[in-house]
Amino acid sequence: MSASPGFSRHYLWVLAIPLLVVSLWSEWLDYFSLWYDSIVYNHGYLVLAGTLYLLYVRRDALRQLTINGSPLAIVLLAGASFALLLSQAADIRVFRLLLTPILILLWGWSIWGRDFLKVAGGPIMLLVFAAPVWDDFSPILQHITVFFNNIFLQLADIEATINEFLITLEVGAFLVEGGCSGVRYLMVALFLGAFYGQLYYRSFAAKAMLIIAAGLFSLLANWIRVFGIIAAGHYTNMETSLVEDHELFGWVIFIIFTLLPVFFISSRLEGDSRGSPEKNGSKEPSSQPTAKHTSTLWPIGASLLIIWPALVPIALEAKTEKVAQAWNPELVEGGSDWRGPLKHANVWQPEFSRPDIDLSGVYVSEDLKQVQLQITGYRNQNQNKELIFYKNQLFDSSDWRLVSTAKRDLGDAYLLSPNRINETVIQNRQDRSQVIVWSWYDVGGFLTDSKLEAKVAGALKKITGDSRGALWALAGRCEVSQSSGCEQQRQAFTRFLDSTLQ
């Protein structure tokens, strides 16, 4: 079954936009949320506008494409869509947003072949400049900024003491924070260089040279910006408003030391590499006789692969809710030599964000040893209510400080704990008392001591309709006045496990 040129050039393009919007709806929402909430990424609206404009400029070349399915692309698309499903289930935003332009490229390549990549590949990949990966470069850019500012200060004969990111002068101190790393200016400069190259250049070398030049000039502009702020503070005895409010100053420096030089370089690079906006980056599509895979099954198959990650959670919603409501973990009853649980006696408490389940009880042995059992978790893990989440911590750092962490092997004697657990010793900041905590994770019945395993298992369980997850822990006080330290409490934990969790 082959497709007529009319079908591929008209109906497919009419359906493409709503398909890509609906299939990746949660990813688009996260992109917009990122651009709105983060000052580092609020240039993302500009990136999206640039992408859409380039695709509009190349609309004639896109309309000329005819179905020429690619077996390799369809295999890669299947893998990428499964990776997206796992990333959605585990709620790993950075992977989901990075996969978005890749999925769109693989979807188009699966339908129209390599011609789609030639026409639309460059514009679509501009979205990478608005994905949440660039702030990971902030620490190294901070170090580079401090290094060059040390050189500038020496050249200007300004005495300064530098301790990592803290630059101390006689008149005051300047902290080169993450916002001073220049990552914002770097992202904008790289995007503008790539956008200009996609719009006007035919040569890949010219595009690459312009992007590299834009990146280097943006770094230089940031070094000069930071030095200008420090110098202004030095010469005005910290009385200039530039020390506190330098947003506008930064963009003025960016225009002078990045945009103007890049504009000059771009005119030098043009030459034969410049082409008309209508044809640049889009060679004439392959002629129809060379197409081997023209069946309408190619767009149908590719479209199903890109939309199914969004449909799976909807299909499993009823099962997930049923499993969640049926899950009601309870504190175990004390064994023969343990009395409890005593519900209102707490040794320690984890710091979790809005848990659905928060059970705690203390058990007392015949020889008056105490063990707290804690079960904290979620019936249905979703965004901001996840077992493995940056806001979920084993202890509140404002009340406790970490003394030590270790892994401890328990063997396979216990049904409700894994073979190995996490051992954490913490100290109360007020009374200096110490507490030892043995902890592990229960993800839909899968027991582990590893956060990574819990995250992966949670994703795999979620796509089967089971989104449960909980932290299990034992806690007890250490006798810090004795040489044995926490050893007696470890023995109490083992006795408790032998008596109650076998």
C-alpha cells in the first residue's frame, strides 16, 4: 500500500502539529514551566520562537517531502519512546526534555527519511539550548571566571584574596555565585550563533565556527562583567549600586563584547557559505523514484510509537488507583520479648514531602532496649510526591548533623528487608545525642538499599500499574558515653528483626 504525494504533502502536515503537541504535552508543559520559573532558562521562549521561524522559512521544502520510511529510524524511535516512558514513570525531567527534540527528529526521519533531517534537523535541535542541562556547567564556569578575574585584578593592581569562589578586597567581599558563572550568556550566545548559521549558512564548518566564536565571546563578556562589578566596588568603596543590581549592566556588556564581535565575524564567514533563507540547510528532497518505503504504514507506525508513552498512564490509571487504595501497610506487632508499638514515642523522624503514609512506633524489649519502626511513603507516586525526591531526606539537617554512613549486610533471613541496608548515624545539634538509623526502600514489593535501584524499579513498576513506594527504617539511640558507641543498638536492631520481621 503506497501513499500518493498528495497524502504525504497535505494530510500528514495537517495532522503532524496536533500529534506532536498531544503526544509530548507533559514535556511541553515542563518546558514552559522551566522557562517561566527559572531566570537561567527564560530565554527558552526565544529558542522556541527561533525554531518555529526556521521551520516556517523552510515550509516549502517540508511540503515537498514524500514518504520514504527508514527502518533504522523506526527502531531508534521505538527505543527512544520506551526511554521516554521510563523517564516519565521515574519523573526524570532532564531526560524527558532532552528526548523531546530527539523523538521529533526520529519521528520525521521514520516517515520521510533523511531528507527530513536535512530540512528540519537543525531547527528542531535548537531546543537543546533551552533544555535543563546547561546549569550543570555552572561550577566549572565559576572556577574559570574566578581564574581570569584573578588575572584581571593583578593587571589592574587591585589586591585581592581568593578562596574558591570568594574574592575578598580591602573594601569588601564578592562571591562568584552560580548566576555569575555566565551560563545564561553562554546559552543565549550559542543559540544565536546556531540560529544565524541555520538561517544563512550552507557550510557546516561556517556554522560550527560561528557557534564556537559566539560561545567564547560570551565567556569573555562574563569575565569582563564580573571584573567590572568588582572594580566598581573597589573604586567607589562599595557605594555603587552596581554591586547589588547588575542585571542590565550584564546585558550591556553582552551586547558590546559578544553580539557586536559575533556580528562582525559572521559577515566575514559569509562568503560562499551564505545561502538564501528559503533554501539554506534544505537540499532538494530526493526524487520519488528513489523512495523504497512509501506505504502509509510508516507514518501510522511512527505516530503510534511517539504517542504511546502518553497513552500508557491513561490506560493504567484505573489499575494504579486500585492498587494504591488497596495498599495499607501497618506497623508490625511486637514479638515475644518486645512490647509495642507505642505510637507517640519518637526517637527520630524523616523529612519527607507530603507522604500518604507516615507510621511510627517504638518497641521496648524486656531488658528495656528501644527500637523505633518508621514507615513513610506514597500510595501513588507522581510529580513532587515521590519516594526518591530531592526534598525527601532521611533527617532534617537543621536539627541533625551527619556523623557517618555505611552499608550493612543482613543476609536473606528477613522477608520485609533486603539483604543489605543503609546504616546512618546522626547527632542532635542541641543535646549532642546520637541516633543510629537502618533504612531501606520498598517499591511495589521490591526491596532495596539503593536510591538508583529504587528509582529504576519505581519506573518499571509504574508502567505496570503499581506506583507504591515507602521508606522503611529502624532507629535507636546510641550510648555515646560508652566505648561501644552504637554497637548495643545494632544488636537490639538484630534482635528486633529476628523477633518481628522474619
